[in-house]
Amino acid sequence: MPSQRVADDFVKLQRYIEDGQFSDHDRLPPERELATALGLTRTRLRTGLRKLEIQGVVWRHVGKGTFYRRRTSSPGIAVPAGAFTNLTSPREVMEARLAIEPTLARLAAYRAKGGDFTEMEGCLETMSGLSDWDDWEFWDCRLHRAIAQAAGNTLMLMIYETLQANRNKELWGRLREPIEPLAAIQRAAGEHRAIVNAIRRREPETAEAEMRAHLRTVCTRIFGEV
């Protein structure tokens, strides 16, 4: 059965990753070579890689390949060396996000390049077909990080990653699970699109305002207040 074949393919790929002794950010072999080694077609291989990407096990860079990602405390986020993690609360994390992410969106509107837009659009496209919360949250984190990276400020990106590393997945899940129905995910999709469109149009003030409005909506959903 096709579903069993997909499951078997994924087990093969998982075992390859687990037995490969990859270090964080090591590049996997090219798709053609990897597909041959596993006895898979490239289409079947890509199905498995996409699932691993959703799970945060690998990440892909357009034009450069697929890379291994060591598991971290937050899906899609690499914890910077020396970062202080899980030492704060969700409310403090959201206050910090409101302080820094609108500015990152504004800077991205000035500095984003072609590859940044490719990553943002890829995230939006993938998220549009998701209804599972864990999968959606991975791509939500990845989209926000793409915007932070597009801002072109290394120090601010490190600060952003530190605050994201403090998003304890279990605690955030308990907070958001009962108040994140599919309708909320769909509304967030519209908010994300508005942010990315403003960045693409090179409208820094609008990008900043849209990001702030989006984060305020998240705060309201979680805490019932801004």
C-alpha cells in the first residue's frame, strides 16, 4: 500500500540520518546520491526529507543543499552558543518579541534580498496547507526567523534567537493548545502575508506596523490582553 511504502521509506531515511553521525549543520549528500544509496526515487526521497524538515531534523537552503540540524528547545530555531534558555516566562518572551521583531521587520524591508524572499514565500506556501499545530508552529518559527535574518543585523539576530530559544515547547503548548483552533491559524496566515508583502514592497513603516499588530494578536489570544 502507498501509505506503508511512504512509512518504510521514512524509516530508511531516519536510520540513515541516525547512523550517519552528522554534526550540527553538516550537509547531507546530494539528492541523487542519497536516493541511490537508499534505493528510493528522488520524489520518494523528497517526501521523507520534507517530513524531517517539518520535524526540525534537517533544513534546506535553496541552491546549497540539505543540512542536519541537532534538536533544540524550540522547533526550527538553532540555539546560539552561550544562550540562556528556559529562564523566563511566556509573558516575558512575548514582551521581548514585541520590542524586537517589529524593528527586524522594518529593517528587512530595507535589506531583504532574493534568497530571503524565496525562504519567506516557501514558508508561507507550506503553512497554507497545514492544519496540524506542531507542523504549523515549526514553519511559523522558520518564517519569523527568515524575517529576522533578512534584517541583516547579526547582533539583533542573536538576540532574537536567544529569546526564541526560551520558548519552552511543552509550556507554550499547554498555553496555546485550547485557544489555537484552525480559524486562528488561518487568521495568522493572513497576518503573515501582510508582513511579507510589506517587506517585499519595501515599506518599512508598514512592515513594522503589521508585525506589531500580529504579535499583539498573539498576545491577546494567549493572555487575553496585550
